[in-house]
Amino acid sequence: MIESIDELNGVFAKLVRDASGVPLAILANQGGDRPSGLYATYNPMPVRAYGHPRRLRNEVPAVEPVPDFEWTDFEEVTISNLELLLSLNFFNDGSKNAATRMLDCYFRQPIGEYLYHNGISCREIGPVRNLTGLESAEIQSRHQVDVHMFVEISITDTVLRAAGFNVQIEDENGNVLSPP
């Protein structure tokens, strides 16, 4: 289970390389010189959370312990399904073919198995857009496609709690009405 989208960068790079056939896939917006030859950039963008979250709760030592008391707090893990848009740009000769190979990638056995193994499900893949244009006084082939997917993500929070105590309710005859 992932706690940060950044944990998936290596998974996304391999997915793009294997599914599209490009030799190099790099995280977008990193700056620096552009590679030569066919390559892709990917940009993961969280869209929204779906469904009903699952919660796991564990007792942990109190954040601010008090001497002579064994107080505890809760560590609560909220697990939800996150829709993620993976925006892909393919550059240079072969970019159209590489982008087109992404359209049915999740139907192909090795790619579908890779997605499943990494806890990713594909919702849909948008159309290939031709963004070819003039770049540095020459025409640069560039094609773009968006992959809509779901990933399971978890967020851990420490929940502070007051010193716990038990309440036992008794009737006038001393009979216990509720367990401690």
C-alpha cells in the first residue's frame, strides 16, 4: 500500500517503457536538457478519492506521555481508492506509434499482470493528441495521451485521546447493567 504518489514513480516509468516501447520514460517538469531520440515524460496527477474508505486503528504510545500512567493514542490508517491521471508525452520520431501502443496496453498480458501486481487498475485511456510543433527552428514530433487509473493509497494519522476510563452502570441493588 502506498502512502505517497512519489512511491509509484519507478512503477510508472517501467509501465510507460514496457507498454509504449520507448527506451526512456522520465518524470515531467524536472528541468534539464532534453534527451535525444524517442522518449516519454509522465506526470501523475491525483484527481479524486472514490468509494468508502477502510480504516485500521492501532494503539501507540502517547505523543505526550504522563509519568505514572500508561496512556496511549491511536494511529489510524485510512485506506482509499484514488483516481489518478497519468499524463504522458512522447517526443521525436516514433512518438505517434508509442502513444498509440498505450491505448490497449492494459489488455495485453504482461502489462495487465504488471498493473495487478502493483495494485493499479486502469479505468480508461484517452485519445492520442498530436502536439507536433516547431521547436528550436525544427519540427518536433510530439504526441500526448492521458491514462486514467485507480490506486489504493493510505494516509496515517495519530489520533490523540484523553486518558481512558471504564464506566460501569449499576442499579440501586448493585446489579451491573453494563459491562466495564
